[in-house]
Amino acid sequence: MPSQPRLKGGGNVARENRNIPTLDGWRGFAVIAVILYHGRAGFFNDNSIAMRFATHGDLGVNLFFAISGFLICGLLLKEYQADGDISLRRFYLRRCFRILPPYYAVLAVLCILSILGAIRLNYSDLPSCLLFYRNYTPLGSDYQGGYYTAHFWTLAIEEHFYLVWPMLLLTVKPKRAGKVAFLLAMAVFVWRVLEGHFGWFSSVLSPANLLSRTDTMMDALLWGCLAAIYFPEIVRFTTRIRFSQLWLPILAALLVVEKLHTRG
């Protein structure tokens, strides 16, 4: 029986990308963080410690992005190691049939509810939803009905990532993908800080969109890609550590990143 293809460093691709239970815990952490962030005004007192923690709950979205980048990049690496190539056609077809039907079904339901008078929908936001640039239009316009589609900004970033990363990975090849992902992630971080400080696009785009734009938020997905690329090395390193409290330095790193993210 032929052996399973292996990533750089000897990790078994098929097994490593099939199911990683730890990710379920991180997903749960991300969900709780986002819920606390959106409900913080109703859950906690203004000056409480819980409120101060909840105000950073938007970190959960970044965590979702990182998990998505990790999983998608891992699947692409698995395919490359098995076939020596990446089928862009197969990848985009899978993404389309997995995402577009339920997504457009939700938009259709929102339109029907608006027509029936159950909700007030801002129809001017629909083109940006249909074409996945909702993250570059004003968000949170509750009084205009933009509330019901504002959260689609995250999916817009995901779709832009799906469009760019597979082609980039195929171009640079996996052996150089780690360096490219790191450099791009750092470039996006620096760009976010500079744009947040100077506001070069403030006359065209609302400053409120700074933390929802693809060009300022793609680094979260790229860090996930970097983790997928070096996952076998990460596994070998952690298996040599006897302590189970690895979540402590990870949590500390996440808090530092969140502080930098907020300042940007």
C-alpha cells in the first residue's frame, strides 16, 4: 500500500487535515467572544471588568479568519502533495456550491421579509452583498436597514481570500509559501497601522471600514495559512513539551495582537 503524502517536515497530510479537535475549542472561544462583544451593553455594567474584556470580543472574528486560512491552506497543500498540482477549477467549484446557495438563500429571505414589512432592508446594499464588496460600504446603518446585511463583510473578506490565495500558492509553490505568507501578513499589518494613522482613503472610504476592509484585515487569514504550512513542525515541537498549559502563551500572544489591532 502506498504511503500517505507528507508535508514539509514529515507530517501526514491526510490525517492532519481530516479533523483537529483543538479547532473546535477555538471555534467555541471565537463564538463566545463575538456574542459577548455584540451583547456587552445588555450583559455587563459599563465600568465592569467583564465589559472591558467584552469590548475586545471582536478578536473572535480574527480567530475565525485564522482558522479558515489554516483549513483552506491545509487542504490546498494536501492536494499539491498528493497530485503535484492544485486544480483551481475544482477548488472554486467546491467553494461556490458550499457557500453561494445558502448565502443567496439568506439574501432572498431578507428581501421577502422586507417586502412583507417584517423588517426594513436597505436595498442599496444588495449589490455589494451579491458581488461581495459589502466590507467596503458603510456598516451598521441600523436606521436605514443596513443592519441586516452588515455582518456579510466577513464573508466578503473570505471570498477575496479564496480568490487570491490558491493562485498565489500555485505560483510561488509550497516551498516558498511560508515566506510569502509571512511577508504579506506583515505588509497588511503595517498598511493597517499607516492607513489608520494617516487615513489616506478617508475621503473615499469611511474610517469605520478600516477594520472590515480586505486590504487591512487579510493578515488574520494569512497567519492561519502560515500555521498550516508549518503545522508538522508545530506538532513535533508541542509533543516534546510536557506542560499542558500551552494556551497561556497563546492567549497572551492573542491579547498583544488585539492591542496592536485596536491601535491600528
